[in-house]
Amino acid sequence: MNGAARILMLKGAGVFAALLFSLICGGVFISAIGKDPLQIYLQMFSESLGNPYGIGQILFKATTFIFTGLSVAVCFRSGFFNIGAEGQLMVGGLCIAVTGFSFAGLPSLLHIPLCILAGMAGGAAWGFIPGFLKARFGAHEVINTIMLNFIAAALISYLVNSVFAVPATVHTPPVGHSAELARLESLFSIFKGSPVNFSLALALLAALFVHYVLSHTRFGYELRAIGLGSRAAECAHMNVGLLTMTVTTLSGALAALGSANFVMGYKHYYEIGFSDGAGFMGIAVALLANNRPLAIPFAALFFGMLDYGGLTINTLVPKELVNILQAIVIIMIVLSMKLMDRWMPQFEKTSLPAASNG
């Protein structure tokens, strides 16, 4: 086994150990409230992974997590800490809904791409703001993106309740049938009744696209370069300010695509609170995947399973326990990555072949 394979196995073992330790810690909390951890975990896994409906629910939840995870990962790889995927997701979702019901009657081949582009434009515009503030004024992105989440929530609450109001509801008018994404049950009967839809295919294509951009283009190389050190990137004549604005705009567009899963593929309207923390969950997904686009779908599936699995046991344990488990997973993953960063250089030295004396 070569050195690269051994290093990959070591990283995988670190992630597995972090997940296992997280489940053990979660078991301690479950025991503390007088419940059997093994029974709770068995029910959670059997109800979520043990039947096609549960798998469909996991895929549905994971779809949005893939988009928000990609959004966060792109920024993290460039050294920009994007905490604003939640707001970008909301703004993009409203743009999709407005386009969906305003142009009802268009052919689906035009209406669906138009809605997707409108959502991407809304999310991109919301993502551009913190990038511009960072590049132009040096404003800290964490504060800006968090505040923009609150602004987005307040603005959309006003628009949905006052401008696009449907009486006695907290959602917009429904999008036209021409803007709806078909559910996977139309092709695979085993998913009958579950909301997973064709936005899942869009999410997987987005992961492939982001991987290609980051790994095989000059733009991706420059993003990774400024993530490693903006001062060094400037010395290499890279326009760090322009790259920062570009990556936050791209990040906003990716996050916004996650709302198509709900607005176009499930409820077919924008509903206040639909995201339910999916933007923040993107941070956990990106961390678990170590900001690797091709690993993000797998990380999203794991958190999708935790999210839906938590619903299957909410009559047995408080829902806060699932939140605690998710938090422990994040902490353990971050800790394992830090330990890998500390041990990896020494391990790589021992993995190198001995130098020849000839």
C-alpha cells in the first residue's frame, strides 16, 4: 500500500472514530434520562434506513444539505467563513416562488430553468453583499453573514405576509404546475409517498461541477491559493478582492438552489420557516466532508439520516437530544481534523520511501 492510500485510510479512520465517539456520547445523554441507548439507536436507524419511505425522506433532507454544504465548502476553501447560507437559501427560495407563480402557464422546459435561474440570482445577490463588504472595507464576514440572515428573515416575513400574502397562511401562492419538479416516485415506486424529487440529481451535478471547478480550473486554483494565504496570493498578482466577491456570489447561488427542493419539488410554494436550519447544517456537512465536494453528498446523507431519525424517536426522547448529538458530531469532527493536521506531517515523513544512496 502506497503512502497516499495509507494517509487516506488514516483520515477515514479519524472520521469514523469521531462518529463512533459521538454516538457513545449521545448514548450517555440518553441513559441520563432513563432510556436504553441501544433501543433508541436501533429504532432511529430502522425507521430511517430500514424502509424505502425512510430512505426517501433522508434523500429529501440530504438534497438541501448538499447545496448548503457546497455553498459553505466553496467559501471555506477560499478562506472566507460563510455563515450566511441560511439567508441565501431563504432569498433564493422566495425568488423561485415569485417566478413560479408569476409566470404560470409557461412551458415547463422554459419555466423550470427560469425559476432555477431566478433563485440562483437572488442567492447570488445576497451572497455578493458580504463579499463586497469584505473586499472593499475589510468588514468581517462572520458578523456580516450572520446579520444578513436576520435581515433576510425579517424582509421575507414582511413580503410573504403583506405583499404575497395568502389569507390565513404563512406561505406564498403556489407555483404553476409548469414549475414543479417531479418526485422520484414517478420513476421508482419504492419511494411512493416520500418527497424526494429530481432536485437530488441537480444536487449531485452541482457537487461534480464544484469539484471540477476547484480541482481542474485556474479559478479553482486561485480560490484555494487565497484560502492558504491571501498575502501570498497578492504577491502572485491575484486579485484577492475580486476573487472574494466572486466566490461569495457563487456560494450564494449554490445555497439558493437548495430551496428548489422544497419550493419546486415538495410543497410548491414558499413557506416561512421552510429551511429550518438547513443553511446552518451546511456548515456541519462541509466540516464532516473536510470541504471536499465529492464527499459532501455522503456527509449530507449522514446528517439527513440524523435529522429524519430524530423525528422517528421524538416520542421517546426530547428532540433536543438529537440537536446535542449533531453538535457532538461537529465538535468531534473538528477535533479529529485538528489532530490529523498535527499528526499528518510526521506520518507523511514516515510514509516516504527511503532515499537512495546511489
